[in-house]
Amino acid sequence: MATDKYYVPESSPWPLTASIGLCMTAVGGAHFIQQSTMADMEPSFTGKPLFFLGLAWLLVVVALWWRDTIKESVTGLHSNQLGGSYRQGMLWFIFSEVMFFAAFFGAMFYTRWLIIPWLGGEGSNAMTHELLWPNFQPMWPLTETPGGTTTTPMGAWGLPAINTAILLVSSITLTIAHHALLEGKRGTLILFQAATVALGMIFLGLQALEYVHAYDMGLTLDAGIYGSLFFLLTGFHGAHVTIGTIFLLITLIRVIKGHFSEDNCFAWEAGAWYWHFVDVVWLFLFVTVYWL
Amino acid sequence: MSTAAATHDDHHDHHHAPTGLKRWLFSTNHKDIGTLYLWFSFAMFLVGGFMAMVIRAELLEPGMQFVDPEFFNQMTTVHGLVMVFGAVMPATVGLANWMIPLMIGAPDMALPRMNNWSFWILPFAFGILIFAVLMSAFGAGNPSAPNFGWTFYAPLSTKYGPASTDLFILSVHMMGISSIMGAINVVVTVFNMRAPGMTMMKMPLFVWTWLITAFLLIAVIPVLAGVVTMMLTDRHFGTSFFDAAGGGDPVLFQHVFWFFGHPEVYIMILPSFGIVSAIIPAFARKPLFGYASMVYATASIALLSFVVWAHHMFTVGMPLAGTLFFMYMTMLISVPTGVKVFNWVATMWRGSMTFELPMKWAIAFVVLFTCGGLSGLMLAITPVDFQYHDTYFVVAHFHYVLVTGAIFSIFAAAYYWLPKWSGVMPSKLLGELHFWNSLISANLLFFPMHFVGLAGMPRRYADYALQFADYNFWISIGGFWFGLSQVIFLVVAVRCAMKKGEPAPAKPWEGAEGLEWEVPSPAPFHTFDTPPVIK
């Protein structure tokens, strides 16, 4: 790091253009969802095409934006204080992600501990049970909904257990890579980071298999609250693994290009923190969604 | 252009201010972005205010006059959303942008480009929402805008929501992205950018309250994102989060929503606490009474805000233990809030008081916010809430804390810092007119709502029983009067922006304290390039 001065960038076109991309993605996304799930909606340009156009737009802008940031980093404009801003910012971003998952975990516990027993008549809800669905049996996983939809729960000790092992190992390989980065061992770093990316991809492949299997055995998104929670929790986790894998892949490329040194490696560490966060979320998922 | 940044050297990176459209569209300057936020929020205040005028016009007399009930529902819904997310929140973010770096001696916000992104998402997000309203008013077939109340309870917003609900969901996601990035920027700026010697317990209270506000934002906006995502999947992908037939529960929506929604209330009011804590000492010419207790009280309010959410849901039904817990926790909040009000009053006690415009607004804030706080205490009592729930008493309560509370303090801040922003003093005559007209009309507008509420008039209806006609007439008169009074502020602000008025010295207020008064007025484009040392 060559400077002590806090770097305030020149004016930049990327925030505004990124907002335009985000707006296209949002408007396109809303219409795309409507047009693909509602019978009375005709496909139009403001649906699928706009959504993908917005997404591509956003991707290009973000790439250009980060290209600027990377240039600033490698030309030594970043002070240690700026590195601190980036690191703290990333940690708070991860905290916001934790709270996003907390909403879904909270919904799951509320369902398991309160909604299901109440629908079964617990507490002061005898009449709820009697008048709404007298034949409803409270249970978790909820294999038969009050409305009568049946489903099969996903066991913990097949693919999910293998996936748990994969993510745990990936955390270890990434930590080895981190130590290698700090000690300047490029070969070890590249090898173990590549292994981490590979493990991430294997995880995603197995999760896709698991979803196919789930749909085959009748565990679907519309199979009641168990399916809703199962797919939303594991799905958002999977989306985060995807982002984490891409993140690690990009920092791997940057490692190969020689962008990082032991005292200038914020982006690398941000990717690593993100990966560990995704791992911890999975452990909670494995215990509460699959196991207990 | 940012691509040129790489070729710059240390010595001349940013000593020329960009000009023209580029200055505003591509800004990385906390002052310009703060200005953008403030103008945007005032525009939204006028848009949301116009919707309030439609509501009050319809309620001027009993019976249906101007709009149909369906459109009335859209007005109450979008009025609330625009005011909460478009007017109050961006206004306080604008103040944070302008003032926090100046107050802590930082060269800018910690992450200037992200700062600009936080802002530019907002016009698009609100463009989407307002487009839905315009389509409803003028579009072919008048497709309904969101019509389920600003709290968008399921199943009104899921099973029965209009098609525009999906656009609404995505626009809430966008606002959320903007808020989270803005909040991260504030937290990082405060933790990482303070000038040497500016310890945490030396920070101006406005910085403290915003730090805690930003923490609340990062903690609860993702929960809002979660709940609208569940809405979206319930609407289109067959999930059953809010559908009891599938094993879910519409009440789950309310729990998740209010887990966001109650801290959100403090997100809107905590910065106001910081503003009046800056203004009252300045015009009482005494240091703030109980600075440390103010910090701890703010933190206590923030922490308690996570465990009071179900007081919005007493009539929905909850186990007795839950009801009692949420009732007592809610009442507990009055303790740190009381500490604050006591401290403001104690600051004024035996002060050398003068009553310039910012002080007038600040004192009005203390009195009228306390009024709203007391009606809040009444609403906290569960059996009493059974009576008050969803009546105009609730409307009176939250408009006292949000209009005569949050918005009055934002005006106080504007009159206090406009000299620093623009370099000219805001017009005294227009300011006095704005203040007195707003003060009287706001009370005419909101105070009688207590009475009609206690007498049983429900909120969110386009019509009412004849017995409420007299009060509603005067409430509407107060509403139009308050709405028109805000046009005066538009003139005040435009005059300042055009540099019309008496030139302001670096420190226009005799008793004002803080680093922001050490720099000239208007504040130069870049300030504190090298951090000042605070002793």
C-alpha cells in the first residue's frame, strides 16, 4: 500500500448505470414471473427479455465498476484506512445476510413450534382445529397439510450429509489457502483455492441432484409449508454458494494474475469470509431442516 | 471519469469540482449526494402529501365525493409507503451524508461510489411505485395500484393483491438494497473515518443516533426483504407461508413484517433525536444535559425495539404470556425516551435561550413528539389497545410522532444547517410563516383525530358515520392548510439554492458547537482532506 491519504474516487458513471440495470431487472423480473405463472398473462418484451437484458447490463456495469476498483488497488491508491473501510463494510454486509436468513429460520421455528400445534388444537385453539380441519394431525416434518396435500420429508443422512462433509472440507481447504496467501506460497494457494472452488461446484451439482430426487418423491415447492421452507431455505443457501463460488473463482484468477500480496488482499479475504458464512448457514440448515 | 483515476497521482486527485449534469449524476461527493437525497425526499414529501390531500378531500364530508373506495385504498397505501420510505428515510440519510463527515472530520463518506448507488436506486424504485398509481388513475382499464395498506398484510397482498403487487415487491427490494448500502456506509464512516482525537464519546449526538439507526437498518431491512420474498413465492410459486391450508399462517406475515416494522419506526425517529440534541444546546447556550445518558438511552431504545413488535398485533391473538411480554417491553421503552425528553428540558433549564427558527421547530418537536409518545403509551396497554386498534386514535398517534416528530425535526435541521449548505441564511419571514402555519395546521389536522378515534371511527375507510362529520371537516381543513404551508418551505429552499438571501458566516448561530462550523459557509466541495486533530 503506497499511500496514507484516504482515496476519494473521481465521479463515476457506474452507480447510476447500475441503478438503471437494477430497475430493468426488477421490472422485467416482476413481469417475467407473472407471465410465466399466470394463465391470463401474455409474454411481452417487459418480461423475460427485459429481465435478462437488465441482468446482463448489471453484470457488465459491475464488472466495469470493479475493474476500476482493482486498477486503483494495484496502482497503490488504497491506504490501510481504506482497506479498513472495505473490510468493515464486508462484515456488515455479511451481518445483513445473516438477518436475511434469520427471517426464514424464524418463519420455520414459528411454524414448527406454534402454527402446527395450534392448527392441531393446542392451547386455546381447540375450536380452530374443530371448525377448520378436524382431521388434521400436527407433525413435523408436515407430510400432510390441513388442506390434504401430502409429501415426503427429505432425510438427513444421504446427499445432505455428503454435502455437509463437502462444505466442511471446503472450509479447511480455503483456510489452508489463506495461510498460504499470508506466507506467500503461491503454489499451495492456487492448488487449495482451486480445490475449494471445485468442492463448491460439486456441492451445487449434488444439490441439483437432491432437488430432482425431491421432486420425484413429491417434495415440491407447493407441497405445503414443509416444502416451502425446505426449498426457500436450501434454495437461498444454494444461491449464496453459487455467488461464493464465483467470488472465489474470480479471486483465484486474480491470484494467478498476481493481484494480491499478504498486506493487500481485501477482495480475497472478503471472498473467504463470505464462504465461511455460507458454510455456517449450511450447518444450521443441516441440523434444523434435515436432521431434527 | 473513474477510469482516469488510475493515472492520477496523489497530488491532484480531486481538487477541481466537476460541473454540469455529470456533477450530480456521477457524484462521489458526500455533500452533493446529501443534497440529492434532500431534494428527492422533499419531492416525495410533496407527492405523498398530494395523496394525503386526496384522502382528506374525500373525507371532508361524509358520503362519496371525489374518488371510489378502491382508489381511496390505493391512496392510503401509497401515501404511507412514499412518506416512510421516500420522504422521512431519505431525508435523514441526506442529513447523514451532509453532516456526518463534517462532524467527525472525515474527507468524505467511507465508500463514496456506493454512496451514490444508494441514492440512485431510489428514484427508480419510487418511479416504479408511482407509475403504478399513475396507471391506476389514468391508464387503460385503471389497473389497481397497491391497495392493501402500507403494512401490506397477507392475504390482502398475497391472494387478493392486484397485479401491481409484484412490481411493489421488487421496488421494496430495491429500496432495501439502497437502505442497507447507505447504512453500511454510515457505520463504516463512523467507525473508520473519525479524525484523530474524535473518540466515540466525543461524537456529536447526531452521529451517535445515526450510527445506531444504521445498525437497526442493517439488522431489519433484510427481514423486510425476506417477508416480501415469501409474499412473492406465495403469490406465484405455490408456497404456503401465509396460507393455513398449507400449514402456514397469515399471522406469520404480521410477525415477520413487524419484526422489521417496529425497529423501522425508530429508524425514522432516532436521527431526529440527534438533530434536536444538536439544536437545543446551541440556542440554550448550554452543553447538552446528560450526554452519556443520551447515548445509552438511544442504544436502549434500539435494543428494546427488537422485542416489542407484537404490540402492533394485540387484537390478532397471541398467547397471554406473549401479550404480557410485549406490553411490558413496550412500556419499558418510555423509560429511555423519558430520559431523553428530560435531558432536552434540562438543557433548556436556565439557559440563555433565543428562539431562532431551528429552535422553534426543535421545541415544537419536544412538546409534540412527547404528545405522540404519551398516546403511544396508552396504545401499549393491551386491553386499552383492543378498543383503540385500527381507529383514528392510532392515526393521530403515529402522525404526532412522524409529522410533528420526525418531519418537524427534519425542518429544524434544514433551517439549522441551510446556511452551511447554501452559504445564505434562509428567509426569516418565510421561515416564520412556514413554522407558525405548520404548527397550528398540524395540530388542527391531527389533534381531533384522537377524539374521533376514541369515539370509534375506523382508519382506512373512504366514508364514515355522520356523527364524525364535524371533526372530519376541521381535520380536512387542517390538512389542506398544512399541505399548502409546505409550499412556503419549497420557496425557502429554492431561494437558498439560488443563493438569494443574507450571506451566512461560517458559524451563523452564536451558541453552536461542532466541527461543521469550523469550515466556511457554504462548505467547500472538499473538506477535511487532511483530518483535523481534536483535543
